[in-house]
Amino acid sequence: MIDKQINIAIISMHTSPIGQPGVGDSGGMNVYVREMASSLAALSCNCYIFTRATSDSDPEEVITEPGVRVFNIKAGPKSHVDKENLDEFVDEFFENAKNRIELLNLQGNTIDLIHSNYWLSGLVGHRLKHYFDLPMAVTFHTLDRVKAQFSAEDACGSNQQIRQSAEMEIINCSDLLLASCEMEQDQLANMYGADTGKIEIVPLGIKHAFFAPGEKSHAKFAIGSSKFDPLLLFAGRIQPLKGLKIAAEIFKGVKENFKDAGLLVVGGPSGHHGYEELNATVDFLKLNSLLDSVRFMEPQPHEILSTIYRAADYCLVPSSSESFGLVALEAMACGSLVMANAVGGLISLIVDGYNGVLLDNRNPNVWAQKIIEIEKNKCFYDRLSANAVSLAKNYTWRSSAIKFVNAAIRLEDKVLVSCN
């Protein structure tokens, strides 16, 4: 509980917190918005989430739990639109969100703070901030300059210049910038010139009621993967940045040494190159006669995803960039051994050789050889797994929400940032 009740307008324009992560543009940000709002509500905050309506069947309002209301805002067609093309509907989203906030204010639910998620929501939040004279907090989740640095093909393409300019404007005009780790804090400061005094590090959390260790053999049986040993897992949106094809190449090296090895892929294509990545991966698996040892599963609800993590012997995270790495954290909590590329927030989550494996490359041969070595030393595997479970207990959504609220309360003593 907190001394002061705060009414927060949470802007999540391009993806709904009640959508299925792993589908289209939905991912870790969905989980972040949903779980952060839930934990803020448990601290007696009122959260009003504004997201874009994508279907004629979307109700105007959904109450997900006491203190959390989701508003489906009309902006563009009521159908899926790739997030790269959503900037043309920012004006309409702003107008309709503004009208809803005015109604909330009239009803006595006066908004105290705007929290924008991603640069598109930042454009909306920036305008709402000035219209209502409110402080604005921003969580970017991904930054275009970071994506362009590590994976040019995954930068936002035709609207890259628009996005980078918008990110600069939003950063300069924000009252509070929420970074998930020290690496993101440094990126905001060094690549965008952000005032470090405005940055608060607020790590993501996990639901330990779901994500906890269990009997691996039982979990493998539950998901129909008992025949695979070891079982490798790739979980996330399928796009070049996440590295599914690299995971398949890693699996090839492991399979050459362990005939019972299997690969489980959980997620769906995302972005302009998602289907290209999926098709290239399937072609590679067919060419190497590996397809029979690979299972593809659609994105799964969290209560099922936790069983998948428990079943996996290794969770592969070969991303070219990650602002935090929620998949890695959730897998750690379930006892799966995480192998990750040494980028972004993954560096803060994993200590190489202590609670997982951190590699400074995406060379599949190096990754496969590491798995082969660990498979021959089960005591080492068990130690890494146990340490991962222990460290993951430090991350809770409640602690994240408390840091958020404390930072928001401190804004009351500051003069709001003004800009043109």
C-alpha cells in the first residue's frame, strides 16, 4: 500500500495488455503493461490503460480486475495494422484518448500521471502531457538506435528517421524515463543524451506462482516431449532479431552429438521479416533432415508457458538485442538453463558460469559446443540451474511497481519538463 492514491493513464497504443504475447506485434511489452498495472492496482493505484481497438467486437472498456480498466480506442481501421504503419493514426488516437480522459476527470477519476510505452505511445503521451499539464513517464521497451546498431535489418525501415526523431523529442520532454537495467540507462544517456537525473531503473518482474521449478520429466510428458533429451527451447516472436534460424543451427550441432535431442519453438512470425525468418528456418531444418525432431507451437498462455520452461533443458536466447530479456528471466525461474547472447538486459540477468551461459557472439557452432560440454557435466548443469532459480526470486512485479510509484511520487516536488 502507498500513502497517496495515484490515477495513472497508461498508453499502450500498438499492443493490448490482454492480447496473447507472441502473436504479431505482441510480446514482452504486453506482459509488462498487464503485470505492472496489476501490481500498481494492488498498491491502491488506479490504472487506466489506453490501447488501439483492432476488431469490431472489441468492447469500449474492459475491467480486468479492481483498479485496472482497459479502453479500446478507435484509431484507424478496426483490424491489425503493423506497428511500423501506425504513426499515421497517432492524431486520431490522441483525440479519442483525450476525450476519454476528460470524461474520467469529470467523473472524479482525475488523472495524475501519464505512462507511455514504446515510441508510438510516447507521441500520444507527449501531447496528452501538454494538453492536461501532467507529468509523463516513458518506458521505451526498445530503442531504434540500439536496434539499428546491432541488427540493421530489424530497424524500423521506412519510418526509421521519423522514429528516431520522435524518440529524441519524447526523451527530452519526459519527466521520468524508466529503464529496465543499467545497460538501457547508459543507452538512453549515451545514444540520446538523456538527463540521467530523469532515469529510474525499474527491472521487470515475474509471477512466482506460475514460474517456479518442477519435475522436468513430468513437464516433458505434459507437453508431449518426453522423447527429447536434451530439449532445447526457443520462445518468442519469430523475427531475425530474435534469432530462430540461429537456434536451429545450434540445434543441428547438438543433434549430431545427441541423437535424442529435440528443439521446441514457441511463438509466431512478427514484423516485416517474420515469415522470411520462419521459412528460412524450416528450409534449413528440411535440408538437414531435422524437421522430425522439431516441434512448432503457437504462442501459449502464461500458465502453459511455465510448464514449457520447466520441460526445457536449455532455453536459447540468441537475440541481437534485448532491452531486458523477460523470456530468459521466466526460464531461469523454472530451472531451465539459459544460454544468451551478451547484449542489453541479458548482461544484468546472467552471470556466465554461475546462473547460466552468456556468449559474446551468435556463432551457432560455439553455442552447440557449449551445450555438448555441459551435457557431459550434469553436476555443473544442476548448479547453474539452482543458482538461476535462486536469483530469479529477486525479481517480482510488486517490487517493480513500488519503484515505479516512488519515482512517480518524487515528481510532485519537481517542475514539469516543458518543450515546444
